[in-house]
Amino acid sequence: MLHGSFSSTCRLAKRWIASQLLSDYVPDVAVELIVAQLYLSPFPFTPPSCPQVGFLRFLHLLINHDWKTVPFIVNLGEDLKKEEIAEIHNLFLEKRHFLPPMFIAISYDKSESSFTKENPTYQIIHRLRVLAEATRNALENQLITKNIQFNPKVVFRPPLEPYDVIIHLDAGKIPNTFMGVDIESVDHSVKHFGKYTNTGREALPVIGYDPIRHYVKELKDVFDDMAMFFYDAYGGCCIAVLFKPQILKRKQFKISETKALMVPDDVTVEDKNIKLIPNIREIGRAHV
């Protein structure tokens, strides 16, 4: 392997994005290509020699790259010639309005950025930049002050203040709590399952089933036009909810737009207000 730290840097970057509740909105392949660029075009530095340095460079790139005006070109295997790179730049300038917010060009996808067509949006990119800057500052401050009591887990804990609602999950229903950032101990002992009383057959352990992931998916399917849902799939203990701006505005009442909504008692029938929380609680009553 040419760069031994590449794999570990990718894992660190993906785990950080997941811990900030954004993994559903930033494709894994996009993270891998961004990290790859740190090794392919490290100027003015040399390629990262360890994952810690690679992670800091990753944060630096998220903070400083201008996704609106500069195409992100990853020349894997140096397959792209100078003429092709110039062509990508020209295409980007001509069709920027129609291209994804996070435009990443590679040799076999020079004009569409198929990996990032749906996500991330400009809002998610801005959120990434803000979080990356806060994380970098915390890490650099620790390096400068040489604080031996610094806990690196701090940068893997998401700030929850910006969200409208926090859904706290039942820890007993989270199948991968051992992956959580703040897990203190993991019980590796063998668990013996009893027998079903109605059939007498031995109970089989369920493999690969994540009820919380299904709960999040159902929330997105039902309330996608009203709110965004953020969750750390690696042992996250909560789901953060952010209402979309248009749903918080009162507007003229329409029968066709009453999904999960309720007319408040203190206003006229022409006004309505959001009433999502009881619906969210009802869908996840077995998990929250």
C-alpha cells in the first residue's frame, strides 16, 4: 500500500461525520474521495503519514474549500490529462447552477458528480464547515497548550442546541451501543437464550437487524416534507429533529395539507400550527 494511513484517516473522517449526525447526508464515497485528495495533492505539505494528521488535513479542507466556485477534481491514478481537467473547469463554470452543491469530478464521472447528486445540500456543507472549524480549533488548542487531560472524545460529541427536538432513545433498543463514543464498558459474555413458551423451540438471535435505523427511515418517509432527522448510526443515543422553515410558518388552512398538523385552539380556522411531536412519539413508542 502506497499510503498506509489512508484507510485509518477515512475511518476517522467517517466516524466524525457520523458522530455529528450527518452521515445520512454525506455519502461515504464522497468522504473517501475527499480524503484521497489529501494524499494525491497534498501541496504545500507531504502526504499525511498518520491518521491524526490526515484527519486534521481533512478538517482543514472542509473549512477552506469553496464548493460554490471551485470544482473538486480527484485525479485517481493520474487518468485525467491537463486538457480534461481544463474541460472540467470550463464545464463547471458554464453549468454551475445545474450541478450538485458538492461537485466532485473523477476520471469516469467528469460532468455529473453522480455520488453527490442528492446530498449534501448547501446547508449541510455549511454545517460541515462550522463543525469542522470548531473541531479543528479544539484539537489545535490541545496541541498548543499540551493539555494532558484533554479528552479527544469531546470532538466526537455533537452540539444539540441548534435542533428543535431531541428524541432520546431507549438504550435497551439500540443494537450497537458498543460503538458509541461514550460507551464505558462492553459485555462480551455469551448470552444464553431461553425457549419460547408457546412452541418450546429455542430462540434464535436476530442478526443484522437495527430497529432504530428502521425508525429513522420511517420518520423520514412520513415527515420528509416537514423536518430533517439526524442520527449517529454507530450507537447514537438520540435522534435530532430540525423543522423545515416553511412548516413553521402559519398559512391558510387547506384540507389537503393536514398531515401531522393541527389547528390551534387560540386562532381562527384559517391558521394552523405544527403538531408533529405526538406523531413522532407514536411511531417510535417502542424505541423512545
